[in-house]
Amino acid sequence: MIEPAARRNQGSLERSDGVQDAGNVQTGVFKGKWDTSDPTAVKIEGTWSKPNGDKQAKFSLIEEPISFSSGLELVTKRIKESDNKLKYDIEAQYPQISGSTEARITRFNSLAKSLVLKKIGEFKKDMAERAAEEEQSPSDSDMRSDLGIGYQIALANDHLVSVGFGIGGYSRGAAHPYSYTEPINYDLKNGKTLKLADLFKPSSSYLKVISAYCINDLKKQAKAQGPDSALTTDWIQTGAAAKAENYKSWTITRKGLAINFDAYQVGPYAAGPQFVSVPYSALQDTINPDGPLGPFVK
């Protein structure tokens, strides 16, 4: 699965493990980094090779926090298309819950599928319009455009499903690629999409609390990056201010509320996307104890 386009805080542990057959003969070696810095999921990335180091191949494993019961499973659906006349490629993935035909399940499945199909439709329309405006036919060019959509499960259980979608691509002739994130946070128990306000006490100052934490954390990240950091106080103060439009890309994890800041929001394009995990302890006074986050603070 493809991660949402968000920069994660770094922190990893190198590890090497061998693989043996039934006769206890070593047949391969996995060597990689065990990264626990992402509150969404533990990740291992590295290389596999023969015991002597030959035939190396890269591998990546992600443990996703999925804990359904009653026979529910989460499966990945894929869409792959190419158009050699308009010179574009599309590759998309989205989650679907199998094992039940209840309305609350089918509603989530429809939301996830519709999000992806909408992005694909918008991309195709843009490609057709660009082709109509260009003097040279796209088929005469060696350059291609592309759209990629992936997702990562932040949390999935019988009560909640929180998914972060990463949308990215390149439009032929553009100066650089683009990427952004979009979530689906779904109350699976009651069959409805969640808004950020649904997590907190009515009339609470939750946006101010989230904003203050994110601004402080982003400033720490900028300081850790050193004097060459592209993150500046002005960018951070504006892009992470306590405004609803600044906090549209969020997911629910076991450890806290995960906030994605897309490129250009809290820094220039060169800084890339940024990420902050706001622990539930910092939000405890504003969380609605009877709401979706209640179990995390009880």
C-alpha cells in the first residue's frame, strides 16, 4: 500500500534476521530498519539477499492497526489505466470492507470508491482539456502525465475506520510533480462520516489546542533541520493557524490525532509535506468522552 504524501519524523532501529528452511539451512537474510516513529503503523524497510549477499531485493512491510471482528476484512481494490493517445498513466488503490452487506459497511465502501473515481475523472478531464488547447498532439510527445492514488489505514476496528489517501502525479510540461492528502474518517458503528468537530466537546476550543501543539512541534522540526530548513516561522504560523481550512487532512490513530500539512501549507514546495501527531493527552480536556475518541482517554 502507498503512504499518504506526508513527511514522518525519523527514528529507526537496524535489524538483521536470517531465513532457514525445514532442515535449518540458512536460505536468505533480511536486513533493514525497524521504524516506529510513525504513530499509524510500524514499518520495516530493507533488503533481502542470499546468505552470501548475492541476489539482493528490496522489501517493505507495514503493520496496520486493523482489528475487525465478526468476519469483516479489509481488501484492496486496484485501478490501472493508460492512454497512449493522451499520454497518461493511472494507478490507484482504495480499501473495501468485505464480509458484510450491511448499509453501514456498503456506505463506507461507496465513499472510498467514489473518492478515487472522482480524482480519476478530474484527471482525465484535465488531460483532455490540455490536449485540446495544445498545438502539438500529446501522441507526438515523449513526455507522459500520471496520476497515483494510494492509501494507508490509520485505524480500523468495529467502531472506526480512519484512512489517509495520498494523491500525487505529474502533468506533462509542469515544473515539478504534485501531491496532497485527503482522509476518510468514518464512524463504522453508526454508519456516518466524521467531521473534526464530532470528536470534541461542543463549544470547546479544540482548534486552538491543536493549532498550538502543531505550531510548537513544527518549529521544533524546523530547528532540528538546522539553519538550512525551508520551514519558517511565518509559513508555520499562517499554515497551522487555528482555522478549520488548515485542519482538513487528519486521521485517527491509537496514539493521537495525526495531522498532515501538504506542500505549500506550512512551507515552500522545497520543504515538502509535513506531519504532526497530536497525542490524546494534549487534547484530553477538549475530547468528548462520549464521542469517537472517548475510549482513548478513559
